[in-house]
Amino acid sequence: MSQLINEILLRLAKLVAAGIVGTILYLVAVVATGAAPSFELAALCWISACVGLLLVESSPI
């Protein structure tokens, strides 16, 4: 049972990390480039952060 709880917590931690990275990407996109803040931009930043974390996690190195 504790392995299941650890796995759930690990997946939630990855989701939180993706949210933090996505928020940083969103803020950079809005502030630095002057892009219009929208839900679509926020979703794209979150998705790109998730993909980036997956690529780092499953690195062949």
C-alpha cells in the first residue's frame, strides 16, 4: 500500500513541477514578448512544460 501512495505522490509532484515551469514560461511569454494573456497561451505553456519534464525524465543518457 505504501508503494501505491509513493507512486501517487510522485505523479502529483511531477504535475506540480510542470505547473511551476508552465507558469514561468507563461510569465516570460506575457512580460518579455508582450503576448496577449489568454487561456490558450497558458495551456500551451503547461503542455510544453509537461513534455519537457517527460523528455528530461526519460533521457537515454
